[in-house]
Amino acid sequence: MKEIDIFLKKVNKLEKQISELSDEDLKRKTAEYKQLLKEGKSTKTFEAEAFAVVREVTKRITKKRLYDVQIMAGYVLAQGNIAEIKAGEGKTLIEVLPTYINALDGKGVHVITTNEYLAKRDYEEIGPILEFLGITVGLIYQGMSIKDKKEAYKKDVTYGNNTEFGFDYLRDNLVKNKKFIVQRSLNFALIDEADSILLDEAITPLVIARSKRLRNESLYKKVDKFVKGLSYKTIVKEKVKNNQDQYEYLKDVDYYIDESTKNAFLTEKGIAKVEKEFKLKNLYSSFNNEFLSILMQSLRANGAIKKDVDYIIQNNEIKIIDKFTGRIMKNKKYNDGLHEAIEAKENLLIGFKSEVVGTIACQNFFKLYNKLSGMTGTAYSSKTEFLNIYGMDVMKIPTNKKIQRIDHNNRFFKTEKEKFEAVAEEIQETIKKKQPVLIGTASIEKSEMLCNILDNHHITYNLLNAKNDAKEAEIVKNAGEPRTVTISTNMAGRGTNILINEEVASYGGLKVIGTEMYEASRIDEQLRGRAGRQGEVGESILFLSLEDSLVKLYGNKNKIENYKKRFNKIPQQNIEKEFEKAQHNCENLSYTYRKNIIEFDNIIGVNRNNIYKYRSQILNAQGDKVFYSFLKDFCEFVTKSDDIFANNILIELNSHTATQLEEKILKKYNKKKKEFGEKEFEKIEKNIQLNIFDQNWIEYLNNMSIVLDNIYLSAYAGHNPIEKFAVISKKAFDELCDKIKLDIITNIIFGVDYDKCVEN
């Protein structure tokens, strides 16, 4: 913190001097800084002054002076690290500091939020400050035209939500013409709610998919009907271990669900049932890959993916719920046949199957940026993961005013019903004091369970979840009014402060009631942090039961059962320890799962980089280089092969050696160039090559998706799933490369319909 304190003193020392400058003088500063950068100077030479300039401009435009702690946070962010800034400390205004200093080189800054509402809000609130200083600002959002999006990315600073930035990267690597590429290089990114985006949402890789006509609708329904007749149990484990205890626990069921990954696994009993029902000799034969994929997704759909927890049904369609915000994830579908399996489970019309055309782990996407920074109210507990995966330090920023919130001891109950009844009584007592109440629940299912109990107690409330998020900002904004009761599935990233006035402060401020411990302690802290902002009074308390999902899934089952039987005799601190252990177990498993995702994606990532490199060459009119680089391998293969395909080529070109064949193909290649003219031939060659690369790459991705669905089964045989996947992936990619080389040479030189390859 010493370095930060020294920097803060420099900024404060300049404040009076900068405040005396005219608007025009302040605007000229940007041109001065840009000139210094052109001369080879570092931002360090003027960073303190630039911060003082931003502070002054912010004050003139918003009438708010940036606090010292906001300057400190801005400095941490500008260096490419994580700043832990407590809720209510003005993160939105802080972002202007690192954004400005990193935008001066003109290479582009991306300000990334969890949703489009927040991106638009930041664009509208912070944009005028940056534009005053001569920094151009753009906004991206889903559904905008390529032309408009391209323009937005050309700006010095571009606002948007995390998935749209990632999808644009993947889409840019699918275009057939470089004029449709929208992004520039990935230079600097500032991420709001960094733990949500970089950790929580990193459990799900970014996937671009397209609809593919479903050929097996009847099979999905048949498999679903069969699966509904199977028995299963849930366990939590890091990987499959065929030990005796597990065998005894699972021997009477057909399959089991690993709750930590939501993957399904058949037992020996289940495998035998499947093979008998569908008349299969060996379920795991490569001939049954497609059937096996449908079966495994049906097991997951019926055993692991829960209605009103993971998805809702709206207008007869499956809508996925963002686990961390409780919102509907617009235009998102489960991949690899899982969405269709859920449609079969819910007896809905089965839509087109999604086919993966591009994918990247969130971690690997964000690591593509030259510099990355992030801010959030809760990051310090995950500092090791931020450092190991992203290479970013986490710095705790002190609050501007001392926190006055009272955090009461957790209250424990034997059953969930008793817990919710106690919550209702607590609400009644609180609203008698005229205090507003915010209640956090872990899922839609639980929020609706609580609503039923509150209805029975005649308590009026506002409900904020994925089924009712249209008036989200208004509901959150008014949550601080006297006697107002608000229920939310998750408060992280809501982007609207709960404001309380002096009247409410005199009643004790906002009271936050948590109805479960979340899967990570930092999410509990996010909920608590809604009360007691900027030195306000407030309260928080958690109501927990021995039937809560956290302890049921991640706790010691024997201890929990014992505690239920002897509930009134067990000291509260013993129960508290079990909840803390369960949460710690869950956090460790989530970390391991995220680590596995990135390790699997690292394997595919090497191949993805190779494919994208070739695509870039082709898009930049270097298709001939790709052709030449493949030619030698093609000729070696043909002259050493005995199949009819190779013999036909050798006969047609009257060649015996690889060198002879290479010479004759080059002659034929140059002749075609001359026939069509270089520019026309370049278009033809480009389209042939891109089509071949894309078709093969898409096939590879979808095959790897099937492999990933079943890779943990390799643990049964004592293999490491990641090592096993690396072997399978390499073999498949080597075969893909051979096929691409053969396809490109043969399509360009022999018997292709050129008219179909010319761009319209």
C-alpha cells in the first residue's frame, strides 16, 4: 500500500493547481499526454497529473469529487490488478480513471459488465466525462448491425457485457470476409463484478452454436421415457473413484449425478439395463457415440438440471437461468443435445439441435487481452485463483467511511420449513420498526417457497427473479423505502443502489436477511454488503437449516443427520463449523472444476490457435501460402498411399515420385490462376479453403464435445481424464489436419465446381 499512498499524495498535491485550469486547458491535456506517448514516454511520467485532471473533470460534470479511496482503487486498476471495493463506494466513477489512462495510446479499452443494462448505464454516465477529455466512446449490444458494432469497436473506449465481447471474438473467427470482422486487437479490459465474470461465469465456456436439423427427435423422446424409469442418487466428488464405500452406496441405483459438475454416470446395473433395452452389445463402442451422447444428456436433464433452479419454462420454451444473478440468459441454449433432452423431459416441442461452431473458455478469452483489471466488492478470498489463472494481484481498498452495519450471528433451524417460518416472523418484527427488508434466496424455487409462506402471513413484498426482472432497477431502487420487503434470487451485479433516507436511518437502516449460505462466502458478503453502504446504518443476518442444499450436498452427511436427531442439544458453534466446512468444500470443488475447464480448453486452445492462424492468413489474401505449405505433405501422402484415390491422382498426372507430383500440381495450379485471373482465382481459393477449414473444425469441436461428455468415465480405468483427453484430442486433430490438407489440394486442383465458390 506504500506505493499507492505515495501516488495518492502526488494526485492530491496537484488538485488545487488543476482546479484552476479552464475547461479548454483541461481538454488540451489529452493531446499533451498523447504526444508524450508518441515521444516514447511512459504513462508513469504523467499518471498522477492525469488522475488529478480526471478528478477535476468528473467534479465539473457530475458535481461529485472522487474520494481518496477512489483514487487509490483507480491506481490499482490502471496497473492491471483487482481492486476489492466494498458495495456503495462508487465503482462506476472509479472506472473513469484506469479507462482514461489506458485509452490514451488509441489501442482500445473494453469496459466489461455483467449485463447490457449496466453497460448502457456506464456508457451514459461515464461517457460524457471521457468525451469532454477528447476520448471517443462506443457501446456494443446484442443484435446491433455489423457496421454499427465495427464503429463502436473503433472508439477509444467500448462498453459492453462480457458474453458479447467473447462471442464477437468467436464470430470474428468464423467470417468469410475480413470486412465483417468487428473487433480490433484485445488491448486493455476493465471488468466490473470481476469475481462474477472471471470466476463464477467461467464455469461455462463461451460457445457459438448454430441450429442443425434434428434427425433423432423420436430417439430423444424414447430415451427420455426410458431414463424416467431409472433410479439414481446424487454424490459430490472431484472425480470418479470406484472405491468400496461408493460402490455400496450406489449398487442399487442405475446412475448417479455428481452435483459439483452436474455430470451423470451409469452404474454397472444401469449399463446392463441400457444394453438390454436398446439391444446393444457394447454401449461404449464408437459405433454408439451419438446414442450415448443423447443418453448421457437425458440422464443429466432428468437428474441434474432442475426446473426453477437451472431453467424456467416461458412461452413453451426452455429459458436458462443465470445461476449467479437469477436472470434469464437471453438467446442462450444448452449445447451438445442437453437443451433438446430437457425439452423431451418437459414434453415440449423439440427444436433444432445446436451444433458447436466455435468455443473458448472464459478464462482463456480474457487472457488474450494485453492487460486486464477488475473491480468487485468481494475478491480477496479468491486472490490465489486470480493470481494463478490471470496473473493479477488483489488489493483491498479501505472504505471512505467506517462501516456501521451490524452483522448478527447466524440463526440455525432443524428444518427448512421452520427456517422460513422464522424468516417470516423476523420480517414482521422488522417492518413494525418501519425498517426496509431485503431477503436473499439461492434459487427461484426457494424464493417462491418463501413467497407462499409470506402470503400466508399476509406480508406484502416485491419479488425479483428471472420470472419478474422487467422492472428490476425500479424494484431495487425502492427497496430502501420504509416497511418495503424485497425478495431477490441474487443481488450481485444489479447495478442499482438501495437508497435509504434519514428517516429510514433513524429506524435502523436496511436489514438484509439471507436464507441460505451460498456456494462461495464472497456471494454471502455481496448480499450483506447491500446494507450499511457509505457509513450508513444497517443490519444483516443469515437464517440457515440442516436441510439447506449446501450442507446436504457438501457437508458430512452422518454429522448432519446426527445433528438433526439431537438438534436442541448441539452447540450452535458446532453447527456453524459444519456449514463453514461445507462451504469450504464447495469452494474447493468449484476451483478444481474451473481449473479442469481451463486445462481441457488449453488442449483445444493450441489447435484453435492453429486453425485461427490459417484462417487469418486466408482472409488476408495469403491463401497461396497456405496451399504451398500443404503441398509437400499432400504429395508425400499420395506417393506412399495404395488407395484408389491416390492411384487416380498419380495416373492422371503421370507421376511416380513426390517431387514429380509437386511439380505437376504447381504447374496445374498456376495454369488455373492464369485461366481465372489472379483476383478471381484468389476469391475462389479463399472460399474453398475457408469452407474446408470450417467444416472440419466444426466436426472436430462437436466430436470433442462428445468426448468431454464422457471423459470422466476413463477414471474407472485408472486414467487421468485430462491426460486421456489430450491424447484423444491430439490424435483427432492430427487426422483433421491431414484431411484439411488433402481436401484443399484436391478441391483446388481436381474436379471442383468453381462457380459455386465465387463470392456473391
